[in-house]
Amino acid sequence: MTYKYQKTPTNKQWTNAPTFNVYQIQTAVDIAIGDDGMRGNEVIEILEHERKEAYKSHMHAYHGHDR
């Protein structure tokens, strides 16, 4: 089976990804795996961490540190 977002996105793809609110993501995760909310919270924490890392990487490149 091939998933739509199977590959790791580039920083540009990450910042231009479709947007869903936290409630939608958390609910979808909990429904998909039949969880009580713990895994949904974990997924949100992962997404927040990934967003911060992508932002730091973008700012690092923007300020010319990758040249």
C-alpha cells in the first residue's frame, strides 16, 4: 500500500502542507487506532516538534549559514 505522505517532506513541502487543526488531527489518530486520547496527544507533540525543527532549519538557511 502506498500512502499519500509516505516520504519525508522537504522544509518547503512541510511549510506548504495542507492544514488541519489540532482537534481534527488528534481525533483522527484516536479513531484510527481506537485510543482514548493519549496517542493523539503524542502525535500533536511530534508535529509541534517537527514544525519547530523545520523552522529552525529554514531560518538557519535563510541567514546564509548553509552557503
